[in-house]
Amino acid sequence: MVRIQVRLTLLFVVIVTLVLAISGSYTQYSLGKDLESGSQRLREGVLTRLQTSLPSALWDLDKSKVDSIVAAEMLPPELVAIRVYDSSVGLFSGKARDAAGRIVSIASELVVAGAPVEANLVFRDSVAVSASSKPVTVGKVVVNFSRAQIDAALVAEVRRKVIEVLLLDSILVAALALSLRIVFDPLKQLRDGLVDLATRGSDDVEELPDNRRDELGDVIRGFNAVQRKLKSIIERIREAEDAARRSEQQTARAMDELRRAQESLLQSERLASLGSLVAGVAHEINTPVGIALTSASVLKEATDEVLAAVGGGNVKKSDILRYLETAGESARLIMNNAYRAAHLIHSFKQIAADQVSEARRHFELREYIGEVVSSLQPSLKKTRIGIAIDCPDDITLDSYPGALAQVLTDLTLNCVEHAFDADTEGLIAIGVRRDGSWIEMQVSDNGKGIPADMLDKVFDPFVTTRRGQGGTGLGLNIVFNLIVKQFGGTISVSSTPGHGARFTLRIPRQTPAPDDAAGAEPAAAAALP
């Protein structure tokens, strides 16, 4: 990754180099142009002077004078050679520059470097006044000029510009390196501070020194302010997390307490139901047991009278017949009421045992519903409410009969308490139908119905219309929890005010294991016939 400082330095160097290169190119072009112009003026001046001074000397064949003129013109280093030719003699005089730069005479024709420039030498006699006199070409002059000085000057200029560019670039790099440190050193501190803040946490990062009095100092002070703000936010977040953690723990404890309270209320409701059942059993059994006891007492008195008569020796046939009649009637009453008491005890014993225990077993649904209804007869005797059962005889469940007895008891007593007024005649119908591996049970009544504003809350805990009259609001909530959690089924209610209410239960014929009790309907087993 190329740092910004390096990129800025390269950018400035490139810009300065381009500017200097363009400026140098223009200077080189101007210099070349000036040198070419000077060379051209030199050529013209040399040729002009030679054409002026040489014709008379050549006309007089004054070789020394020609050599002097040629030697004087050879002083500029741009001249390589000057050769003077006589029109009749040929090479009359010449000077050339050797390899060492010395001026030497030319005795014969030789190859001379440089571009040759040739001009005729014309003599005009200024003394003659004859009108017939004309200019006479007495010879020619050939001058060789060299471009080495121009090329050397251009090369020197290029070298000077290159050195200038390199020197300026070096000065610029050094200046930028020193000046950009003023900007990038604080930025580096900010970067390191941000990295530490992101990796180490705000508590371990110290604030940056903010003693600068420029724009970067303002940035650093802003960073320190942000860091302090961030520390404050993190501290508040930590306090909120601690508070949330404590609240979660308190909520968990409250949930545990609520669960224990719910279990305690459920157990209390079951025990209350069991107590009501025991009271009903005692009341129901009291009548047949009392009749049996009275019959046994009558039989004993008759037996004592017969024994006394037999002991006195005055037994009559009428006494024997009256005793036999009394004994037969007493035995019949004793047998009937003892059988009735035994039947009630058997039914109540089974229902009570199921409600107390959580045992799972197979049972016939129709027969068990009948036993539950029988156990409710003591409560129903005080009312004008009847119970009708419509259930096939061949439905067998593998489930929890005690929980089912609790459900049926709570639903029936809920109808008795809420659906009908005192001394009002009514009917509670319990209907069952098979639905594959499930059963659908409906408990309905023809009573007052449930108000519309209460229909969605009947299964909520502590919801009751008999507050202060003995209602706890837990009966239907217990029914909901047993159906959903223990049986893995569903329960719903529908009602129209004035036309009764209907509770619809769907439970599997084989209750799933506790871990699967809340599963969907297709998960129910179908092993039962």
C-alpha cells in the first residue's frame, strides 16, 4: 500500500519535472533558433567581408595580403577552412583548422569538414573612369563552416536543464518530506489512536496530546472528545448490560417462583377437586350404608325376639313366619345397599386414585367418562342439570386417565357454575368421535353462553366472572395446560350469548412422550386399534 505522503511527493515531482521539461524544451528551441540566426549572420558577414577585401588583393596577386585577410577571418571557431581560388591559377591561398584547433595553411586540395559556402570574387576598378570598364570575376572563395559549436551549446544547455531539474526535484522532495511531516505526523498519531481504540478498547487508550494550535490540533481535540464520549457510552452500555443481566436473573427467579406457584395452585386445585369428591363420596355412601345398618338392626331385634321365644318354649308358627319375612326383607335391603355402596366406592376409588397419581395406562374411554360423571353426581344432585354421553364403546386410550378426569371435571363444573342460574334446568352433552389416531371430544351446554369480550381470555389464568364468589380463574387454564402440554393436543371454544358454549378438544389416542407432547397432530402414534 503506497502511503499518501509518497503519492503526494511523486505527484509534485512529476508536475515540477513536466513544467521544467516544457520550459527547457522551449528554452532549447529558442537557443537553437538564436544560434542558427547568429551562425547565419556570421556566414553572411564573413562572405561579405571576403567579397569586399579579397578581389583587389587577388587582382594584384598579393598572396601575403590574401593570407592576412583569410587568417583574420579564421579567428571565429565556427570557421573550419577558407580557400581562395584564382580564376587562372586555381588554389591561390587557404587556411584550415587542424584537429588541435590550430590554423594552418592549405597547400593543396583536401577534404575539409563542415558545410562549404562558395562566393565569386568580383573586382571593380575604382580608378578607371572609362565608361566601357566592367566588373571582372577574378576568382572565388570557398568557406567551410562548422556546427560543432552550435551542437555543443545545445548539449550544454540540455545538460544544464537536466541538472536543474534534478536539483529542483531533490530540493522539492526534501522540502515536501519536511513540510508534509507537519501534517502526517499528527495523522499518524490519529491513526494509531483509532487502531488502539478499535483493538484494545477505550479504557486502555490514552488521549492524544492536543497542544497544537492549528487545524490539526482542532482535529486531535475533536478525536479526544469523541473518545471521551465513546468511553461514556461504553460505560453506560456496560451498566445497561449489568442491569439487564440482573433483570434477567430476577426474571428467571420470578419465573421459577411463578412456575412453583402455578404447580402449587394446580396441586391445590386438584386437592380441592379431590376434597369435593371425597365429600360427595361420603354423602353418597352415607344413604346405602345407613339403610343397611337400619336393616341389620331390625334383623337383629327380630332375631333376639325369636331366640327369646325359643328359650321360653312358646314359639308360634306366626312368630317364625313374621321373622322369616323380616329377615328376607332386611337381607334384601342389606344386599342392595351394600352392592350400591360397593359400586360407588369402586368408581370413586378409581377416579380418586387417577386424580392423585400421574400414572399412564390403557382404559376404555366410554366407561371412564361414565365413572367420572358418576363421581360428579353428588354435585349435580343439587341442580336440575343433566349430563348426556355420546361416545362409541370401542375407543381405547393409552394416556393419563387422572389428567383426563381433571379436564372433564373442570369443564363440567365450569358449565354448572357459569352456564346456568340456580334452579335452571339444563343439559351438558359430552360427545366423542374417532378421527384416525386422534379423538375429538366436545363438551357443550345449552346455557347462557360466554360474553364476546371474555371469549379470547377464558384460558388465561385468574380470569373469572365469579371473583369474590369462590371463583379462582384457574380451572380452564389448568384444562388448557393439561390438553396442550400433557396430552399434546389442542382445545378451542366457541359460544353465542344465549345459546350455550362448546369446548372442542383434540387429543391423540396414544399420548406422545413428554418431550414430544407439544408436537403437531401428524406426530401422534396410531398403534391403538
